Amino acid sequence: MNLTPTEKKIYDIIQHNPLLSVEEIAGRVGISRASASVHLSNLSKKGWLLGRGFIVKESQNVVVVGGANIDYKHQLRAPSTLASSNPSRTYSSFGGVGRNIAQNLAQLAMGVDLLSVIGLDALGEQLLAKTRLAGVNTDHIKLSQAHTGSYSAILEPSGELVIAVAAMDIFEELDPEYLRSKQHVLEHASLIVLDSNIPEMALLTVVELAAQHDWRLIIDPVSVAKASKLHKLLGYNLHTLTPNQDELAVLVNKPLNTDDDLLAACYQLHVQEVQHVWVRLGARGSLLSSQTGEHHWIPAIQSDVTDVTGAGDAALAGYIYGLLEGASLADACLYGHAAASLTLASTHTVNPELTPQRLTDLFATAR
């Protein structure tokens, strides 16, 4: 469960000194003893404190390296007319594949650090505050004089994309020097997630560090255009790649028309040291293929679709949740489907009602 800002502050204090009294904790936070007692009780109920003496829960920690930006959707009120003004409804949200994955993980009670870059502007301040409030550790995000990244999509009344523009130059600042300076953060992670929006050299830097230190890496190709960045990463020992069918075709440089083609493409990646390939297949569900020779076809979980935005980010967070909770790989994928289903039914890119309880309930029903 998510922690309130005060609960998070108290939890951080206890992590560093679990022997403090209630009075001492109250004094450090600047609240009354009675209020501190209530917050400590809530931490226990939420499972973050175990037993007496403020024994903190051993948490799995994930580091996400990726984008954090503002998303704008402009949905036209009538069919688009080029070279003219078009009335629209406009929606904005806090986005970025890496940031979305991180928020989903935080809502699933996972410890998560985000390595990204945000501008020192008003939008950046809002983005940073929203991400921190969601439970993501933002202490290691790089702050820049450049404008915070943004993505703007023009949609037909039907929801079909007319054109989109991405102002993402700021992410060029996610350079090898910055990432090497965060090695102390990366090395304490149970898993590291890479979002392929970041520059090729940034991806390569983290992969090379992981190879030296035997870190577990999961990489999301993000899109067909960005999947081509991953060719230089093949040959390193990667835990999981999560392409859709079109992205997988780019990774193996050949068309994939049949299920046998999909399996052959996965095998090609296994030969190049990718341990697991989780291929997202939309309404069909997904294919999980492993270096051991095992493969599983996993059905999708039906959902009343409200908005597809963010479903893939939620799916990857659900998969990670399953892995770190000790589920089998196939069950971890089913956790991913459950998280995606909950997100598809929401108007939000990150469903605020995604919790461990709701996720495990849907997983149990689907299983």
C-alpha cells in the first residue's frame, strides 16, 4: 500500500534508527506523540513495520532508468483539417515510460528509485512533486536547465492518432557520466529496468555495468523505432526483453507472420544471451520464452477498455511484482496481464486504484 508523506518520513527515520522511542520520532517529524502513534499503527497495518520494536519490512528495491515527461492529448471535436485551426479537448498528465513503471511499482508497495532528468521549470517541479508523492524515490533524478520533456498527440474524434510530437532533447543529458555516478544506487537493486527512450549510450553504459557486476536487467523496447537501439545490447546477459510482435521483428531483422516465426525469433535472442523474452500480443495475450527451451502462451485478461495508454507500463510493473514476490515466470506474466487489465479499465495512465490487493485478487481469479 502507498504511504502518506508523513508515514514515508517516519518510515525513513526508523530505517536509519529503529531504536528511537515514539517521543523521539514525533520530535523529529514535528508532530505530537499521539499523532506519531497513529502513523506507526498505520505503518504496521500496511505491513511496513513488523512486530514490536519497529522492525522494518525487508523490501525489494527496483531501479528504473528512463523518461519522465508531461503528456498532452488534444482530441479533435471534428475530423481534422490540415493547415487550419481545429477545436479540441485537451488533457494533460504526468508521463514517461520509466516514470509510469516506477509509479506503478510504488503503488504495488515496491521500493523504487527513478533515474531520469527533469527541467528546473514549473512543469518539472510539478512532475517531480507528483512522482515523489506517489512513493517513488526521486532523490537521484538529474535537474537540468533544459525544458522538461513533453509529448503531444493530436487525435481524431475516434481516438485515432493524427500526429504526435515529442520534445525530448533533455534526455540526451542521461549520459554515461551521470549513470556511472549512480552506480551506488544501481548496485543495490533487486532488478534494474531500462526504458529505451533514453539515449543509446546510456543504455549501453548500464548494460556494461550490469555485465561487470551481474545485475539483473529488464529492458522495454518501447516502440518499433526505438527497438533498433537494442541491437548493440544483444550478446550481453539480459534477464528479460519485453517487445511486442513488431518490436521483436526489428530485433531479429525479419518478418514474423506465424507462431513458429515468433518462437524462432525468441530462440535467436536466447542465442544472443537474452534469458527470457516476453512478447506482448495484445488481445491474444502474450508469449513467454526462456533459454531453457520452455515457452508458455498466456491468455489476456478481458477488460472493459477505457484508454489503452499506460497499459504496457503497468504490465511490466505487474511482471516485476510477480518476480519479486517469488512467482514463477509464467505467473509473473499473468500478474502483468492483471495490472494491464486494471489500467485499461481506467481513464488514468497510471491507475490510482492499482494496489497489491486488487492485483492479487484479479490474478487469483484469472489463474
